[in-house]
Amino acid sequence: MERELALEFVRVTEAAALASGHLIGRGDKNGADQLAVDAMRSVLDTVHIRGTVVIGEGEMDEAPMLYIGEQVGAGDGEEVDIAVDPLEGTNLVAKGIPGAIAVMAVAKKGHLLHAPDMYMEKIVAGPDGVGVVHLDAPIEENLRELAKASGRDVRDLTVVLLDRERHQEKIRRIREAGARVKLISDGDVSPAIAACLPHSGVDMLVGSGGAPEGVIAAAAVKCLGGTMQGRLIPEDDAQLKRLHQMGVTDAQHVLTLDDLVRGDDAFYVATGITDGDLLKGVHYGKRYATTYSVVMRLKTGTVRYITTQHRMDRMASK
């Protein structure tokens, strides 16, 4: 994919962030999500790609826009798969809590896992964790081996998990092993990325979260040279059937980073909506709104942070 597409994709996530940011702290998570979806969909159609949404707002009969299988883009240019989350962290926006983002991953056609809307067990670590941590290894072993590989003690490591009842046993074991625990209420894409960044204060992400979010995060993890493994967790017969339709006959199969994002040509793009550890949120002024975005390109390994001022009187024409 041409590098010039990077800025075009940033325009897409900026639009979603600017639209939904108006509802920060107003308690309307569905309204904020709808604003993000509408804005993202509108700008996507100006980008010179022939895109297919492989991860989006749901099946065709569940979502009027950005549904799985929808064709997006201007209808010319590269054929690509697109995974989108116009508002990752709807509760975060509704409550005015840090960490909400508008995010998308783009790869060549057929190169993103078409993950269904179910849970995925995940483990993510940075470059020091490559070939060191494994989804099926005891958490104590993963902590010990990651500490050794990074030249530190286990007590210096911080592990992020969603604050859920299902993770209580794992939280207990992490603490007993001597590592720190950082609990998050929603949105595990940014914490997965933080695990791959030096000086982020995060060393590993573990636990189960959304499978679609796992694929989006995988694009960034791969760009950053980190490691990630996942396992889809069907909760009923319908989800198990969906898994088989994907060609996954073994529900215990461990998905590698290359299963989640194939090849070496992908983008990860995100714009902050509420202030977070990795990106500032949308800031509205008298004449300008300011957005803070990141775009990663797998082919070159580049990570660009982009600050953009948007003139309020021209926002409708963007």
C-alpha cells in the first residue's frame, strides 16, 4: 500500500474523534458511537481504495453502516481489508474517562483475520517477549521469562488486565509472583500497544477481551516488533459454528501474530477522543479543534504522531 494512504487514514479516525468528542461526559454512549460511525463512514468514501470491512459494527442485519462485508472507499486504488472501531471505549466517552480512541487497521485484501464478535484470550508483550512468552504457559513462568529477557526483576513488571470477575484468579497469581497489576475498565487496544512501547509503564497484557479489538491491536503490535497470541473463545453453539465457518476447527488453536495479521503491509491508525496515556483527546477551542493521532506502517516500521488543528468554521467541509 502506498505510504500516502497513511495521512488519508488519519483523516478517517480524526473525523470519528471530532464527531463523538462533542458527547464526552454526557452519558450517551450510543449517541457518541453513532456520531463516530457516521463520520468515519463518510470520510472513508473519499479515500482512494477498494475496501472491505472485515471487522466493524456487526453483521449486515445488525448495523446500517460499517457492517462486516460492506464495501467502502472511493472505488479505485488498492484492494484492502479494513478493521474499524469508530469509538473504542463508548463507556469511557459517556463518563468522561481517559482512554477512548477512534481506531482502524488496514491490510491488503485477505490479510486480516475476520474475527467474529466473541471473546479472545490474549497475551501481548514487547520485543523482549518475542519467543519468550506463550499463551499456554503459566503466568508465573511468563513473568519470570520476560523479566529475564528484559534484564529486570519480576517486581519491576506491570501487567494490564480488564477489571472483570473472570480475571480475579489471574490477578491474584500475578500479584503473588511479585509483579504489579494495572486494571482497566474498558478498551484493551491501547494497553496492548503500551505493552510494546518503551517507557510506557506497561510490560504485558493478558486476559480475555473482544476478538475484533484483538485483531486491530495486532496490527500495531506487529508494527512495533512485539509479540501477541490469542485464542478465540466461543460461548455457545452459534459462536462455535461461526468459528468453523472461519476454518478454525480446533477451538483451542493458538493464533499467532501472523495468523491475526498476515504479511508485512499494514497500517494502524488511531486518534484520541478522551485524554489517555498514549494519545491526548480532542480539545475544542474557540476557533480550532485539536486532535492527536498516531499512524504506524508495518512495511517500514515507522510510527508517526500527528497533531492537527481543525478550523471550526470549516469542519463541515472536511
